[in-house]
Amino acid sequence: MKILVCAFEHSANVHLEALLKEFKGDVELVGVFNERLGNPIVDLRALAIMGVVDAIKKLPFFLGLSKKLLKLVPEVDKVLLIDSSGFNLPFAKKVKKQYPDKEIIYYILPQAWAWKKKRIPVLAETIDTLASILPFEPEYYPKNAPIEYVGHPLLDEIPQLKQERSVGHKIAFMPGSRKTEIQNLMPQYIALQKKLQCEAYLIIPEHFSDKVSELYGDVSAFNIVYDAHKTLYECDFAFICSGTATLEATLIGTPFILTYIAKKVDYFIGTKLLNINIDYIGLGNIMFNKFKHRAMHPELWQDDVTLEKMLEAYHAMDQEQFFSDAMALRGYLRHGSSKRVAQIIEERHEDSI
């Protein structure tokens, strides 16, 4: 079976790798994905964007990439889109228009239920299989929409989950995977570590290993590590930039504080011009709020990311309650998703032969 894949983000490729292990038959990938999984048509490093302004600058490049991918559609059996709705949803519309019989599977859906509800009917009409990783998500779609809750991929991918709360002074710091995120947060994290005098672990992407001093500053007080899952499991607390890592820490059972500083122009465009109003940006908080109607952990955004407020949130947080909530969220999500998504793709492939 030959599949056209659009997996732009690091997290999407982690999910894709787990999915590939569940296929029973041979699968060949073409399109956009990590080179360790095959032969992509583009280097993923060229696709990294940070915010609205950066996305606008790279628009011509992405339009050209969309045309290249569209030419590959006739030679594949199925199209698999993973996350990245800014590219994948417009691309899906083009595929459906030119090749209406080509099956499109969307895995890790756009969070249209949160702030772009007008996308929901578009997704329901354009996508043949909507593989949802949020238990509450199908409720937002029409009853006849081709959507199914398949489980959550992180429950396939995280090797160890805490069964009891750890107590100590080992703290992990995750300033993100984009240069702007790192440069915004590291001065705050360095000051915080000095104040806490904790055993500190700085989790960085391996491809930044030769640029530590350039990107992160003076991190002599930190242990530099690369394995996020292992480190979060071994640590007692964490300070984390927004992203998938916040949900990873939640499921592992390590209490943390989300700290996020967006580019000022992006924050202005999102909150003022686009009028986007959201209660939480942490994935764990978003899910838990749907489940229990409250947050699990503190979130500090923009000007609230200060040494004083981080210390205040750290000392005030009820870590025992967080751990209890983490256990409840694991039960709510129930199981991993890779096996079910692989079944959906292969079963329908066999039916079409």
C-alpha cells in the first residue's frame, strides 16, 4: 500500500512512526515526513515556522509544495494528513476537488471546536475518515460525520507513566523547540534555577546540541539532556513551554507550570485582530476542562512570565491534586490510537482491492 503523507511537525512524525509499527502489511510513504521514515520530497527543517509573520513570509514556498504533493496523488492508494491544519486542510480541499475518489484520512484533527467552528462542516464534507484523539471531539460534528475517537497517541509513545507521586527537588526545564521560544524563556529559566537552587535538567532537541551556548546562554547550572520522556519521568517538577510536552508531562504524572511568550506581533494579531479568546493553551488543561470543568496546572502567558510569578505559582501549586488529576485524565483518554488508525487504513484498503 502506498500512502501520501503530510506530517510537518516533530510530534506528527513521532505519531507517524508509532503508526507504522502497527501496520500488518507493507507500506510505502511518499510526501512530507521525517527522513528516517523514508524518502520525503522536502527537508523538514525548511518547513519550521514560528507565528503568523513567519508563515506569511513562507507562503510562496508552501504553495509550491502543495502543487508538488498534488501531482503525487494519482499514484498513491490513500492520503494521510497529520495535524498542521494551516497546510493540510487547504491541501485536502484541492485533493478532493481534483481526485474525488481518493480516500483522505485526517489524524490529529484541527481544534476547530475551540475557535474555528466554521471548519467543522468543511472537515466533515472533505475528509473521508476523521481520526479524533479527543474523547469529546466527535460531539461537535454532525451525527453523520465520518469521525471516530481512536484513542490518544501519547499513550502509545510514552514508555513509563508514574504510578505514585515523586517528591524531591529535581526540576526539568523545557523552553521549546523553536529559537524564538528558547530565546524568550531561557533568561527567565536561568534566573529561576538560581533562585530555586534545584537539581536542574534542561531538555533540548538533539539538533541543537552544537548550539547550546549560542541559543540557551549560560547553562552551566543545568544538566543537558535530550530524552524528554525519560527526564520528565525521573524529575519531580517541570517548567514547560506550551506544546505537546505539556500533555506528555501531564500523562507521565509530573506536575509543571506552563510558561509561554509569543512574538508580540503574533499575540496582537491573534488576540486583537482575529479576536481569538481561549481559556487555556495547555493541552492537558484543555482536555481536563472539558472533562472536569477546571484546569490542572498553572499557565503563565506573555508579561506574566516573570521570576516572581513563576516562584509564586510553584510554591502555591497543589502537586498532590495534580497527580490525582493526571490519573483521572489517563482513564478518560483510555488507550493509545496507533493500532486503531492502522486498522482503519488497512481494512478499508482491503475492501477497495
